[in-house]
Amino acid sequence: MADRTGGEPQIDGRSTRWDEHKAQRQVDLVDAAVALIEEEGARFRVQRLAERVGLPRSVLYRHFKDRAHLDELIRRRVVDSFLRRMEPTLTFEGTVQDAVHRVVGAHLDWVSQHPRLYAYMGVAEHAMGDGSLVADTKTAIALMLSERFGDVLKALGVPQAPIRSVAIGIVGFVDTAVNQWVHDDRREQSEDELRAMLCRSVWAVLDATLRDLGVELSPHQRVADLERR
């Protein structure tokens, strides 16, 4: 509403409070949907969500543009949860081997704790570069890894290297292997065996890349010692 004195329009406090209420209600509904997926699986029905929150389905939908909008917000919440688990591990504290085990372990731990949310993300359906939220998340993790790899290589006297492609390859490999393991009813490996295999494989790729660049590095080398050179 315009100010009669000719100043800036005044904001209706009641309207602001209502907008805040609607935004919070939307957050609460998305939280309830995530909890429902955790309990009942990725193919949840909106009617079940409406029953859980005690709203008619038509009223629930007033908080979203459509089902696609609801799915997008749920997927974003799940991706945020995954990233919160992964981001603190994308460092090279301790030895190189410690770093590899930490990142691979965080990925597997999150998937093991939230298998239905992982399935809901539809990881296998999204390849890096396809513009989707899940694909962008994979790419973001790969870029963070490549930045850290780049820091280590600079400390080793190798300022320029095609490390981004290596990081993308590692993320793609781990992601594909974990996704296949999760969906395989006849798992040929236990979770611990998969974890060990992935760690060995990631180190093998890193070791081969470093050797191609003329660098020999022990997996037991502390990265902090390299960066202090």
C-alpha cells in the first residue's frame, strides 16, 4: 500500500507473516515427505503424505505448483543431506590413504543409512552434464576433489595437470559401483568388501595418474607434509 506522504510503500505485516507461514508449511511438508520415503520407499503416493500430515490432498497441493514441483523440492532436500555428509570429507587431512577411505566411506555410509532416499534420487538416471540437480551434485563433488588434487600437485611441483578429468572419472566410477551394488539383489560383495575394493581402485587411479606426471607417492604419505614443502 502506498504511503500517503509520498514515501516508500508500506509493507503489510500481516502479508509478510502469512508468506512466512506458507514457506514454513512447505518446508514441513517436504520434511514429512522425506520421512515417508525413508519408511515406505521411493515410489510414495501423495495421498499417503496427505494422510500423514492430516490434510486433504487438494489442500496439500496448494503449497506446490504440481507434483513435479513437490518432487523437485524433496530431491533438493535429499541432495542437501548427501552433500552435508560429503563436504567435510573432501579434504586431504592425514595420509593420502586416509583421504581416500574417508571420502569413499562417507558415500557408502550415507547410502547404507538412507537406501530409499538414494533410490528416490534416481542416481543411475542422471549422468554428469545432463543439467539435473543430481548430476550437478556429482559434478560439484568432482570439482571440489579436483581443486584439492590440484593443491597437492602444486605442492609436488606439478602446477598444470588434467586432474579434473581424473576427478570426474573417480566420482563416476564410485557412483556407478555403489548404485549397482545397492540395486543388486544377489550382491557378490559385502559392504566392507565393496568399500575395500573402491578404496583400492581409487588409489590405483591416483597412483597411475601421478606416475604419468613423474611423481611417485606413497599412500601413507601425509598430505600436510607435502603442502609444507
